[in-house]
Amino acid sequence: EQAHLPVSDPQGHPVGERMLFGRLPLRAKQPPDYVMRTPLHYTLEEPGGGRILLVGYDAGPPEGLWGRVRSLTLYWRAEEPVGGDYTVFVHLLDAQGRFVFGQDGPPCEGNYPTDLWAAEEVVQDRRRLRLPWSLPAGTYRLEVGLYRLQGGERLPAFDTAWARLAGDAIPLTELVVAGDVHQRFLPCVLSATPQK
């Protein structure tokens, strides 16, 4: 077994046997072999003037127990290298436009932060939405966008006519939830048998 040299920080304090120098993105040499079912063109603008496009999405059928799991793939493309690290929000709104569910998180489950994205690269951001059992049956509107985790400021979002979107939220699709889960539970009556 080989002995490792000790590693120290700039102040001379030992930090163990390893030191993290930075992150290195690994990219495929060939173009990805995906089929984007629903192409889009929405633009999100960074504070420094950079632009990130939402160029499409795929929404899967209901899965899991009582159809409360949905797969969603977002296709992002940066026009130039991204200057910030952003979080994706995926929000569900009811017929009155009220927020009823949200599942925010970094793109690609945190494995590919936005500040590593290369110019013109299409990033497949696969997500699994786990809808709460308390969500009533109905038709909901799905909206997405990007925001900076520190401070919560959303990136300004624009449509193809360069009109700014309300709430900087991109209207993605409608999502139909069938059947209230609480109606599927049957009352259970336990009877105790007296012991002899």
C-alpha cells in the first residue's frame, strides 16, 4: 500500500489526503440521440446579458401508485457559456392560477450545474414529478423557469415575440390528474375476537 503525502490548506492546516481543485465537465463527442417531442422557443436572460433558451420538453404518461408520478424532460440551450448557477422551478397551478405544487431543484439532479454549460449545447434535464396524494383530480397548468438560489430572483423570461412572461414563468403544458386518492381508500373495520 502506497503512502499519500499529507495535504494542507494555504494556512498550513492539514486537510487529509485529497484536495478539490475544481469541476471538469465531461461532454460526449457525438451529438445526443434524443427525439424532442414538443419543440419550444422561450428565452431567459441572465443579468450580464447572456441567454438561455428552453427549446423543448417531453412529458411522460402517469406512472406509479394512482398515477401520481410524472416524468418530465426539459431541453435547455445556452447561447454562450452561462455566467451563473441557477435552479429550475417546476410549478403546478390550478384553474384559478393558484400555486398547488412545486418541485424545484438544480438541473440534471445537480450533476450538471448551469455554470458548466457550454455555448450551443443542448442539455437534457430529466425530472420525475411526485404529485402529492392530497392533490384533487383536475386539470392543472405546468410552468417552469430558472432562478438564482441565493436571493430567489427569477431570470426574466420572454416568448418568441420578445414579450416578457408574467411572473417570468414559461407556460409548458396542461397536466390532468385523474381521481382523488382519498376516494380510493375503503374504510377498514377491525373486530376483536374475545379470547377464551
